[in-house]
Amino acid sequence: MKKPLLVFAVAALVLPSMALAAKKDTPKATKPTLIGKYDTNKNGQLDADELEQIKSDYLADPKGELRRLDHDHDGKLSDAELAPLAGAKKAEAGDKKPGARKKKPAV
């Protein structure tokens, strides 16, 4: 009689924690998803005005899907926090590492 009761008690403790773990592992919006949503001019990267829209949307709903971008949890999205989304844009703008050599044109 005690054995079924013990099995039930263990199941009651284990099953909710398994459900919670599965919920945590649910994938969130990915970088391509955010770029697809906010890349209004469809150039494949997020420009300054598109990044500002992300900041604006975050301020409107700080507990929404964009909350994971606020790494320091200060309630704002800084340029540093949005830099991974801008990605290729930074290189295109001519930002180079200090001390990087300039390539000479082929002769």
C-alpha cells in the first residue's frame, strides 16, 4: 500500500520540474528573426533608424521579447547591447580595428 503512494509522491514532485525545464529550453526569437522583423528596407542588416525602432519597442514593452537584449538589466538598450544585431553594418561603415593595415590595391 505504501509503494503506490511513494510512486505518486515522487511523480508529483518530478513532473512539474520537468515541465518547467522544458519551458526554459523553448527557443526565443533569434537574430535572423529580429533582423527580419525590423529590417524595414530589406538590406539584410539593421541600420540606425531600425535599431532606434528596437529601442523604442523595448521601452514600450520592457518585459516583452526584446528583454533578453538588455544584458545589464538597466531598463535601456545600449548601442553595445545592440551591436551583435548590427553586425555586418559596423564593418561596412569603415570601423576598423586599431593598428589594422590598409590593403594596397592590386597592381
